[in-house]
Amino acid sequence: MKYKKTGSCLCGKCKFSFDTENLEIGACHCSMCRKWTGGLSMAMHINSPVIFEDESFVKWYSSSEWGMRGFCSECGSNLAWSMKDKSMMCPSVWSLDDDSDIQFSTEVFIDEKPKYYSFANDTKKMTGAEVFAEFSGE
């Protein structure tokens, strides 16, 4: 089943939509995501494009050789993490208009998670090495 999701930044200048068959989200505990969000990144993993109504306020920061982070240039809201070739995008769950049907399933870079918090949810947990191995096909 396909689901249509919509979202926006805080000021509303970056409205977007996408289709997905997966309503699961994951949390990333890596140091870059924590600095980027001021907490931790919680996002959906989709293989379809995120369509922005007006891309003029969407800015992309190249954060690694393969990834980039999208944000609103007006209000600074985090919008999505993306592969540079946009083959995979991870829209932020915090920017969705309706997250009532979302299911928390995965935590990545668990080896970088600070000791001062943890989730009660029963999630799949992966270290950074396990994440890289999965994406490289090892």
C-alpha cells in the first residue's frame, strides 16, 4: 500500500510531499546528526523523491563524500538527509504534517549514542560499521 506524506519547515516556505510504502522511522545517533538537529535525527528511509513545492528556500549542505543534509534557508528547519545522487532520501519525521501512523523501528550508529539517554522501544540496533557494511553489500 502506498501512503502520501506531506510536511514543511517551521516557517512554511519549504513544503514537500512524497509517496512511501514504508511507515517505519529510524533514529540516527551519529555525532553529525546530533549536531545538525540539536538532538538526534529521526527520519523515514524512502526510495522515492521528495517533491518540494518551491525549492528556492531549500539548501543542501554536503556533510560527507556521499551524503547531504537539507534545511530551510529562512528558518533553519532540518528537512531531510539524502544521498548525493538522491537515490535515497530520509525526510525528517519532525517535519511531517501527520506522524500518527509512524512506527519507530531502527536505531543506527548506536555505538555513538551518548549514555545519558535511551529509548524504551524495542528497536533494531546497528553500529556505524554495521550500517556501512549493509550499504556496501558486505
